[in-house]
Amino acid sequence: MKITYVVLSLFIIFSCGKKSGFYSVKGEPDKEKGADLVIRNFSAQGYRIKEPLWDLYAKEAYLIYPKNLIKIHKIALTLYQDNSPVYLTASNGVLFQKRQLLTLAGRVMVTGAEGKRLETESLTWDEKEKKLYTDDDVKITFLEGDILEGKGLIADSRLNKITIKKGKLFHPPE
């Protein structure tokens, strides 16, 4: 399901409730530049038929209509694939609705189903391709304690297939 339809549905839902946290930001210079709407405690879900694909939560979301994007802050994203959730958190992000991309920045952490933990400063999630990628430094900690550090990463959304552009594997001291 396209993110656009989810966001449009959210507009309708948020505009109906009194405690929605949904309001126009025109005339508020301290808010995200160019934002048309702000949603506090933002959430969105992606589904295919009745199967959940992902849940996205953010403390604040700034909707910018002309650019068809949503800037989000204090993010938690859960991806559901093969009954194994993957958790992503970050300080900031931008949701590009038409391209189905989410870019994350600031203390990005991904926790995979098998206990792998990825840490980086920026990451892009491509919903169509089900891929994660970055050109920044990365650190992956495995459940056994091994650590893989490097620069640049391409991985599937579950962190099962990982390619590090330049990296080294460290084993914990026994």
C-alpha cells in the first residue's frame, strides 16, 4: 500500500477528534519551514490486505504539501516481515511519500530479529525494495558479541543480508 493513501486517511482521522494534535502552522515561524500542518504524536501504519507491514510513530510530524513529504522527529518504526519484527529508532527523518523512502538521521538504531543491532548516524529505508542503506560509519553488534564496523552499508530490511563497503570484524575477548 502506498504511503500517500495512509497519510490521507490520517488527515481525515486526525481532523475528526478533539484531541488530535492536528493544526495548521501558518504564522508560526519557529516550526519547520514550509510546513502546512503539524501532527503531534503522529502514527501511521502500512498494510497489505489485512497484513501489517509497518508501524511508524513520531513525536512530531510536519506535513509539507507542495513537496509531498513529511518531516518527522523522535521516530520509532517497526517493520513486520516473516513474523519477525525489526525496530528502528532515530532523532529525525523525512518521509518521501511518492518515492516510498524514509531517510533517518541522528542516533539511528536498528534491532533485527536475530539480535543484530545496527548503529549509524543516517539511514534510508526503501519500502519498495525492502532495503536499508547508508554511506556513513556503521557498527553492527551480533548476539554472540562479535562487532562489525565499517563505512557504508546496504542491507535487507531484516538485517539478514548485509554488505559493508569498508569494514572490519572484531571478536570479543574470551
